[in-house]
Amino acid sequence: FCIRTASDEGQEIGFTGNCFLIVSGLFFSTQLCYLYADLYHHANSKDHRRMFLDFCHLFLEKSSNLKVHVPEWISTELERRKGDQSEEMQRTCVQGMQDIVLPDVQTHLEDF
């Protein structure tokens, strides 16, 4: 998995499994959210807690630079279980976010 900027205009290239994602011109947080969620699912389980905290910090918190729309049920679940987040709850939230941003990712891919 890698994301790199090819120029100041913001060509981003991400690779995950057998899928390439190329986004030109603008920086799309939904695509990065999708790719990070995919990376989370393929990571070693001992890294999940740290990656989940990073995922929340990057995409879900109100002050996030890469903020994406967070559905009410995920916000509620995160607030309700603050400090007591099981691996199953983390997996459910990450998968839910990946499902939420997928239509936006597909729309951007159709444009290419």
C-alpha cells in the first residue's frame, strides 16, 4: 500500500491488492478513507488498535483534516463505547465507513 504525491497539482496514487486508484487534480479524503480501511482489514490483528485510533484521528474526528461524513450510528457507537472499544466494534466501524464511502469512490473512478 502506498500513497504519494506526484506533483503540487495533487496526483495521488494508491495501491491495494490488485486495485490501482488514481486521483488527479484534487485530494479526495473519501478515497484515502477507503484505502486506509482496506489496509486495516489486511493488517496484523496486533496493529488494529493503533490503526483504528489513527483512522479515527484522520477521518472521523470533527477536527480531522481528512474529515469524511460519519453516519449517526457510527458516531453514537464511538461515543457510547469511548475507552472500551472491542476489536469487533472497531472492525464494524471501519467496515461501515468503507461501505459508506464506496459509492463516492466508485463515482470518482467512473470519471476516469
